[in-house]
Amino acid sequence: RDIWGLDTWATTDRLREKLGNQSFEIACIGVAGENMVKYASIQNGYFQAWGRTGLGAVMGSKNLKAIAINGTGSITVSKFKEFLCLAAEARNMVMGEVSYPSTHKYGSMVVSDPYCSLGALGRHNWQGVNDENWKSGLGRKAMRDRLTEKNSACFNCPVGCLFWVKVKEGKHAGLKARGLEVTATFEFGKIGIDNLPSVIRLSDLCNRYGIDFSSAPACIGFAMELYEKGILTRNDLNGIHLTWGDEEAICKVLEAIVNRRGIGEILAQGVKEAGKIIGGGAEKYSMHIKGLEMATRDPRAKWDVWSLGYLTNNRGGDHMRVRSPAETTTLVGDSYYEEPLGNKVDLSKLDMLQDTKAAIFGEPPSHVDIPKMTKYAEELMTLINSTGVCLRPPILRAFG
């Protein structure tokens, strides 16, 4: 009972202390999960989470606060030399992939600047897109030059796409985090946050509360637009003057959501249900796919496999369920059926059956068939997620 009501970081610390062993890994929920916010997450350590679709609320509904695991056995490999050879081959494939250097340097933020140039970064609850000035405060160079301390990697990964970051000046000076994610940058950028230190602070709050940092800012942005349009009043918003980019107002609404207090009770339902509850035309501003809040880039800027997969995948507005191993972040086509084939994709190295490859790319290769690649990519993501392999571009493209 003594861990109920604690945030996820305090829960992790308390359990390790009680168990007398700092090597325990903790999966837990915060206040959002306890209160069954529809997009509560399960926190995995301090800085990673199983975020989307409300798995934290499922744990909360079962009165399950945390799971603590500590392995004591060892792993025996039956063909050790062969295993080492395969591991070395896989490592060389990943490090030799053309997207490796940029992903090692910028992590997931590698796509931020190209998407900005494409006009694919949403602004003000998808009312428009951010311009090139976005890069100076939220771009990948701003992260690398001003905040990055060193690379950080998942176990045995050569990519190291996470970073230890530290804010060196300003009101958030001294703030540290592992992994400044492009998703949080995009989502908080959509509601007017224009600098990375504030993104880190808001991401930390989401991690502590145990709430998805795609859906949470989406719900706050939804409320901001309703306030802007006069559908919600200041009285409806617990007295908060909720305007774009107001960091303190965002924090107050976030706290109201996780505690399901006032307007937070409604926004805790997600934008689809909240729109129905509020009424008065609010549903028009509920930006979701199949009930799940939309994340990352604007699909109107570039029609491709990712855009179609955004619609067809089984979870709705989830940007991670369909990822093409032949994706390009710069080339834009003019067809709903085909997208340009980037010259940085080496099809000879793509691990795909020849008849499938011919059907998707043509003979000789000249394009990407969007519907066929979407089907292939959605199945590929299911396999990759089932095996626990990462889907960052150097790995996805190397292993196919």
C-alpha cells in the first residue's frame, strides 16, 4: 500500500530499496494509471515507457501497481562460435547501412529537419505546419550542439540512438534525461512549445505521471483549439488561460488530467470521447484515427507507405506499426499508388523474396508500390516486434 499514489520514479526507487537490490528492473504505473486515464502508460525504468493505447490503465484497473524482476540465471548458447559469427555479421550489416552515421549522430531526431522542410510538422492541433524557424529551437542540431552529453544504447546495440542530455542554461538549467525523443518534440511542438529544455521537462512529467506523451499533448492541444474557438471557456478549464506554448498552463492541465479533476476528467477520455462529451461542434477538432490520437508527422504533406499504414494499421493513429525498409524522408510523389524510390536504398541487400521484391519495386526497380509495400511492411513490423528487434532505419534496412 505504501507505493500507491507515488509517481513512477518514486515507485521504482522505493521498490528497489524495499527489495534491497538496485539491479531489479521495474515496470510500473503512476497516478495516471491508478486513475485509469485512457492513455496511461506503463513506465519501464525512468525514461522509457510502453506508451500508447492505455496499457497503464489496464494495470490500474487490476489494482496492479508494479512488477519487479531480477534474473539470477545465465544464458547458455549451444553453438557459441557460430553465434558470435552471426552477431558480428549482424553488427557489420547495421554499421554498414547508409543511414547508420546520421542515426548514430542524431537518434530519432534525424528525421526532424527533413520533415520540417517538407512541411510535415503539425502546428496548433494540426491547423497548420511549423516553418523553418522550428529548427533553431527544436531541430536536431539544437539537440546535438546544446544538450547532448554522450550517446546511450540499448543492450549490445551499435547504433546508440539515445542520448544523455543536460540543459546547461536558462530556467531549466541542470535538468538531465536519457533519450530526447523526436515524438515528444513533435507533439509538444504542435501545442506551441518552441525549445528543447521545455520538451525535456514536459517529457519528464509524462514519465513520472505514467502518461503517453503522444496522446497527452494531443488532448491538451485539442482543448487549446476549443478555447481558441470559444467552445471551451476559462471556467471550463479550471480557470486556466490555456494558450499555445504556455508551459505552465500545459503543466496545470496535465496535472488535472492525471488526477481526473475538472476538465481533466473529460480530457482523460481521449479526444474522440472528449469531443462527444463537450459537444457544441467540438468533435470537428478531435484529431484521431480509429479513436487513437494522431502522432508525429502530418500525412497531408507526403503520401507514402507510412501514410497509408497510418490508416490501415490495427491500432489507429500509431506511427510505428507500418515502417517501410525503403522509406525516404525527402522525395514526394504525385500518386496515391506509387512513391519514388530513393537512391539511398540498396535493393540488393534488402532481405525480401524476389517475387515480392519485383511486385513492390517493379522490374527493373523504378518505384515503390504503396499498397503492396504497406501490406508487407505491416507484417514485417509484427515480426520485428515479436522478436524484440529494434526498428530504427539502420536495423530495419539491414535486416529487411
